[in-house]
Amino acid sequence: MSRTKQDVRRRFRSAVFSRDGYSCRVCGFASTPDRAEADLDAHHITDRHEMPSGGYVAENGIALCAACHLNAEAHHRGEPVPPGFAPAELYALIGSSERAAREAAGAG
Ligand SMILES: [Zn+2]
């Protein structure tokens, strides 16, 4: 991974964790700024490969604990998505939408 991509990824994670209060937005599991990198994932709601520039924008990211991240990834694996983990439901939790995410990613 190039230096630039590392920076983009780090900024994405930092922005998502900060906005979401260092907590899992689905189950409420609470982490801390020091522990967030280990405790949480910055999930891409719309898959990286389907978004302009990889979709590394806060509008496409949501902080999830490991268990909730597995549930959310079911969508990207093409498997049945547990209730509450569909992309539209995740976007609603962060006050975003696929359209807002695409606009932000395209502009960035
Ligand atoms: Zn969770």
C-alpha cells in the first residue's frame, strides 16, 4: 500500500471513529480514542470497489465493533443481511445516503 493510500485510509478511519463517538453505531459498544483502532472497524457501507476513489469519505463509513462488522459484511459477501445491517439502514444511522456518499467521494 502506498504512502498516500495509507494516509487516505488513516484519515477515513479517524474521521469515522471521531464522528461516531468511538462507539459501534449499531450495538453501542463503547471504545475510546486510544482503543478505537483495536476495538472498531470503519466499515465501507457501499463497497470500496463500487465507489469513486474507493469511497474513503465519512459519508460512506460507519464505526462498527467486530461482531457488527461481520454482520454488515454479509452484504458485500452476497449473503442474507441480518435485520438492521442493510446499507440503507446503516446510512440512516449516520445521517447519510448512498447518494451523499457518492457525491462526497466524487468531489474528493
Ligand atoms: Zn456492534
